Amino acid sequence: MKINSIDQQEWSIDTLNKAYRQGYMFGLSGESLLQCPYKSDVIAAAWEAGWNDGNDQASVTHRLPEEDIAIA
């Protein structure tokens, strides 16, 4: 399924899941949030939610051990 075929006003759970997964991979790999390929607000929001989650996961994965130490 190509981006043009799912970037439409009519969307389904499958299209939102696909956009989310794509955004997650972009965020996980350190790509820019500005690279969202979707124009439809709902689908773009799913992609951005995935990007945020992937970016957060990348931050946790790449954190140095000393960053986990809490200072009281």
C-alpha cells in the first residue's frame, strides 16, 4: 500500500496502524518529525504519535547508565 493510497480523508484502523508503525520507525531511527509524509490530519496524527513513541524509545535505549542515577 503506497502513501498516496492511504493519505485520504477516509481512513481505517489498518491505515492508522500502518502510519503509526511508520512514524515509530522514523522516531526510533532519529529521523525528523518534519518528515511526516501524510497530509490528512488524522493519519498524520497517527504517524506523529508513532514518531513520538519511537523517539522516546530511542532516548531510553541510548541513555547512558549514569543518567539513571537519581540525585536526592
